[in-house]
Amino acid sequence: MNILVIGNGGREHALIWKIAQSPYVERIFCAPGNGGIAELATCVQIDVTDLKGLTQFAVREKIDLTVAGPELPLTLGVVDAFRREGLVVFGPRRDAAILEGSKTFTKDFLAKYNIPSAAYRNFDDPEEAVRYIHDTPPPYVLKADGLAAGKGVIICRNRNEAFQGIDDIMKTRKFGEAGKRLVIEEFMTGEEASILAVTDGERFVTLPPAQDHKAVFEGDKGPNTGGMGAYAPAPVVDERLLEQIKTTIIQPTIDGMKAEDRLYQGVLYAGLMITAEGPKVVEFNCRFGDPEIQAILPLMKTDIVDLMMEVADGKLKPLEPEISHDSCICVVMASGGYPGSYQKDKVILGLEDVRDQDVMVFHAGTKRSGDQTVTSGGRVLGVTATGRTFLQAREKAYQAVGKITFDGAYYRRDIGHRALKLRSEG
């Protein structure tokens, strides 16, 4: 098979790393790819938003399966464009990807189908949002309606922070056009968890529960990022709770989307808050989570190409993927200043010193410059390790992080701190 992966981040590197293990695969292409992906796949310089260029390439190269990695091409309709050309593609159609593309749609959808989530209000008018804050006690969660690269959420502890947040999102458009509309939610307390379900629109299977670390600083402080690290399996979701999540959240969402004539095929990423009342939806994503998937794929024994082809054909077998009993952790090394402004083109040293067979370094914001690998983004590397226990995996990951350097490199030193706390309490 010839396979095309669309995207250029750590998620796509991890997917290609896993796809390359399949005996079905002959050639892998990535558009546009990055410095690490180039070692496993042929990178082609086509932007993820260039739907015409992507489809023309897939036809020309006789691509047997295309995997759309990031949310932007999915919400633009890349799956629809490929299918019009008779091409096989893994991912939801544009009308189904709205679950990530519009938070106002998703909140109304959740309410309609009685899927547990936070209480909320949608707003088109910033002045109306201000009046609502005056009448509602804090804290609040403010969400830009559209795509904002994982950064469009502001947690406000008091009214003044909320007023500033409304101004940032709806007036000064801190998150661009994503802020045309606004969701204000009640603040939920509990532990976050990520559940990734692979579905053909009717049946689904789940991957190991993971836990992301969105805040940039240790102790979960500071602004949200695309994710500073993740680990799997997350002990906060045991088998009993996973069954509850499947019954009350995953299945009703898939069934509801079908009822809305928005058949959902691909990956349904449910970002959850495990509250005292039970699991509730924080957000949906229409693709593999990043960095969560970097901590999940090394545990997966099932051939991912088989799984994706079953979904693309609408014939998913009701067999849960075979998963290792190991643990896995991913620590993101980021450019100094991220998620704000940061410098690029910093030479990355020490990659060749990471030789542990249980450690994978997935590239996110990198590129090749001559014979060197340099930084090209905010999140630069996802240093990922497996171990028989969580502690072993964590120690291996941080040992590897310690061997890699670049000017301004920043990473959280407490990835997995909630799992450590559960262990100490247990």
C-alpha cells in the first residue's frame, strides 16, 4: 500500500512510526512533514489546507489510504474532497468534524442528546456576555467557538478576569475568527482524562485512556497550550468508569451524529472531566489527540492500518485493539516563550545520544537545515518512553530529555504528577 499522512506535528510522526510497522505498507508520504518524519516517509511540500493539491497528489501517486492528522483540513472538508475523487481516507467528513470546529454546535448537541457536560450559554454579542457575567457567580470557563490550536480556552477566577477574557476573545480577537462567538461554561472540578474512540459511524473501539497536561507551567499553572505531555494508561479511568463513559458519552454521541445525518467516521476524541457526579464532556476533537496519541501508539499491538481500513470501509470489527500491559509517557520539549512568541532555527543537539529501544523521540516543530536538525515551532519534540511500570517509563523519558538540548528549551518536570499522587494515596 501507498499511504499519505497529512500534517507536520508530533501526532503525525507517531502515526507514521506506527504505520511503518505494518506489513501492508510499501511507501509512506507526508504532507508537509518535518525533520523527524523525513527519516520514515517522503515529505512533500503541500500545505494541509491545499485540498486540491493534496487530492491531485493522491491520485497521481496512487495513494491507497490517506490519514488526515490535524483538525484544520478535516474541518475544511479534506475527507469530502478525497471521497469525491474515489479515494480512501480515514477521518470524519466536514459536517461531522463540526464537533471540533464549533463549540457552540457541540454544546447544543450535548444538551439535545442528554450527554453530560457543564452548564453553559452561547453568545454572539460581547455586551450580552458581560451582562451574563454580572449576573452569574465565578469561576467561569470562556471558550472561543472556533479552532484555536488548543489555546482558545480561558479560565477566569473572578468577574474582572472574565470581562478581560470576553474583550480578548470577542473584541480584540486574540484567537482570530475563532472568537466571533463565545461559550461561557460553569467551572468543573475533577480530573481530566482523554478517551479516543475509533468508529465507523455505528460501532466503535477505544484506545487506552490518557491524561494530557495542557498548562504550560508545572503544577498546571499558566496559559493553556496544545499539550505539554501525556501518559497512558491513565489510572483515573478504570474499567468500570470506562464502561460508563462508553454508555453515557461515546455511544450516544455516535448515535446522535447519525441521527443528525452527520455520520461520524474516524477518531472521536472525548476530553473529559471526571467529576464527583461522574464523567462529563469538556470538549470533542475530530482527530487523534496530540500529545496523547504519542503516549498511546507505543502500547498498541494491533496493526493500525487494518483498523483504519475497516473504518474507511464502514466495516469496523467489534474487537478491542490488542494493547500492551506497559505504561507510556510523553514529555514535550518546547521553545522558550511558548505558547507566546518564541525564536526558531535553534540547533537541536543530543538526538543521536538517545539509544534506548524503549524511547521514541517524535518530532513536532523541527526541520532539517543542512546536516542539522533545528527548531521550527513551539512544541519541538515529544520524548516518549515505555516501561513495565509507570515509574520506569517516566524515569526513561526524563533521562532521554536530559540528553537533548537546544537554546531556550523548556519542558515540564512534573508530567504524570497526578498518577504519582494516586500511587502515593493508594
